[in-house]
Amino acid sequence: MRDFSLQEKSWILYDWANSAYSVIVTAAVLPIFFKTLTKEAGISPNMADAYWGYSTSLATLIIALMAPILGAMGDYRGMKMRMFRVFLLIGVLSTAALAFTGQWFPILVLYIITVIGFSGANLFYDAFLVDVTTEDRMDRVSTYGFALGYIGGSTIPFVFSIALIMFGKEIGIPALLATKISFLITAVWWAVFALPILKNVRQVYFLEPSPGLVRSSFQRLYGTFRNIKNYGAIFLFLLAYFFYIDGVNTIIHMATVYGDSVGLGSSTLLLALLVTQIVAFPCAILYGILAKKFGSSKMILFGIIIYLIICYLGYRMETALDFWILALLVASSQGGLQALSRSYFGKMVPKENANEFFGFYDIFGKFAAIMGPSLYGFFSQVTGESRYGVLSVMILFLIGGGIFLVTISRKTLPTR
């Protein structure tokens, strides 16, 4: 880390901060807690999966509708950090609130709010990438952010939470209380390690504010939509990203509830997810190194191929060993694919309008995230088998990878 500037370190450390949320609330503890509550309420596993998928879609729809105007407003001097703080606060407080309920429906409501806070803050966090580093360092800074998040932000609070849930009874802490404590740990971890970015990162590229900030933001947004043909390369990339990142997010959100539905125990799921975080650390850095050698576009395509394999193997999954193999495959490419997509886009956009363009980046990602979990939920509900929901996600990677491959072959996007 000594090779990074103070601003780069502070930006990277936010991945350390919010990754605790990603693994505990999105991928591991909360989904298992939710499935436990739905079983107690007499809800079938496939319907519980559907409810979780629909709730994820609703949350992402809300933030997707907000993203373009939020992004446009964030481009003005001082607004990026202000809005980042607002969504950070929403995310931290709603995550902490999860500790104070034990009913499945309130859990879903709070989960939706946490997703809004987490995703809203990430919109501005991603856009800060152009402010903290130079274009030639973006791949490295972005991949190190994901890597540090995996090895520290995810692993340390996750290990503590797992230990508390699995062995808390020996010190008089029942599993239910231990689960709720894990949500408080996540909120505190997120808030504390967000302090460096709040203190040290500043908006370098901006537009001067004008009278009627909201109105002028809408006018700029309309102008960008109207002139989208002038940003053909960016639009084509976003179209490909729309599909393949939807597949990635669907796997993240649905993996644990799917594992539960096919009969895997909570201990197996939690330990496999822990190993995933550890293995993902060097793999995310490796993606950055290989991108420098082979080009980020080739590494993005490689990640998409890995996810196609994951979907097929997920459909065929029968045993705990199968789930372990899937977990390791996800670990090999999840962080690298997300990080390189972020930096690839960051190198394409005009810096003074970075937040507006990252607003589009976010809306494409979030609207896509509506489709994937809903697709998974629909096939799970109609067929009565969650494995068909996993298989349906292949469609997203095939379309996204195809569009991205066409843009490269036509040389409408930079290949490095």
C-alpha cells in the first residue's frame, strides 16, 4: 500500500469498509437468517427465494430511478461528498436496525433500505475514482480496492460473526442474538472505516453550481440523453455491462438462498463464503496484473466465460463439494470483473462529468439487477425448482458477453 497516495489509500479503504455489508447482509448471514424466519412462518423454500429476489429487484429499481439525477447533481462542486454522506448514513443506520427485529417481513423492508443506502453511496464512491488517481493507474487502484475489501473488510467481521453464531452458545449467546449482533458489527465496521474517505478525498473535477441546481441537473441530464449518439462507445459498453453485471449481482444475491434450497446446511454455506472472500483477494489483484499485460477487455471477457461455467455447474449442483467448487470459481472472477468494469468505464468518461456518467453506469447496473433476481425468482416459482432459476442467469452472460465481443471486434471501444 506504500505505493499509493493518501487519496488513493483512503478511497481503497472504503472497499474495506463496505465489504462487510456485502458479505454479511447481501450474501451470507442475512439471507440465511431470512430463510430461517420464513421456514418458521411456513413459507416454502422456492417462495422464500422468490420473495428475496423480488425485494432485491424493488430496491434496485428505486436506486436506479434516482441514479441519473443524483449523478448529475453530484457533478457540481462539493455535491459529490455531501450526497455520499447522506447515502452512507442511510445504509449504516438501516443495517444497524436489522438487529432489532425478528420477523421476516420487516427484515425484507429493512433489507430494501440497506440496499438503497449501500448502492447510493457506491454511485458516488465509484465516481470518486477519477478524482483520486490518474487514468494509467485506475485498473490497479480499482482492483486493489476490491482485493482489500475481500481480505479485510469481508473476512475479519465475517469470521467474528460466524464464530459468534456457531459457538456463541458456549458463552451464553444464543444463535438468534449472535446473528443480530453481527448486523451491529457490520454497521460499526462500515461507519468507522469510511472515515478516511470522508476526511481525505475531495472532488477534483466538477462543474460550478448554477441557480436552480436541481433544474439545471435535469437539463444536463436531458441533454446527455438527447446527444447519446455522441457517446456511442460509452453506450455500447453500458449495454454489454447491463447484461453481464446483472448476472454477477444475481449470483451474489441469490447464491446463499439457493444453497439453502438445495439442502446445504448453514455451516457449509458460511464456511464456503468465508473461503470465497480469502481466495478472491489475490484473484482480484491478479486480474489487475493480467489486464496490464493482456488488456482489460480480454480479462472482462474471461470473467464472463467463468460465470457461464458457474451457472451451468450451479444447475447441476447436488453436493456440498459442488458448492465449494462454485464458491472458488466465483472467488476467482467476481472482484476482478467488477473492478475492471469500473476502471474501464472510468477511463472512457469526461472527468468533469464523471459523476453524471457514473450515474448512467449505476442506472444500467441497477436496472439490470432488477431483471436478474426477478428472472431467478420467476423460474424458481413457475418450475418449483430453484436450480432452473440459476440456469436462467446464463442468458444474461451470453447476451452481455456477445455485445461486448462485438464492440471489441468492431473496435468501437478501447481494447486496453
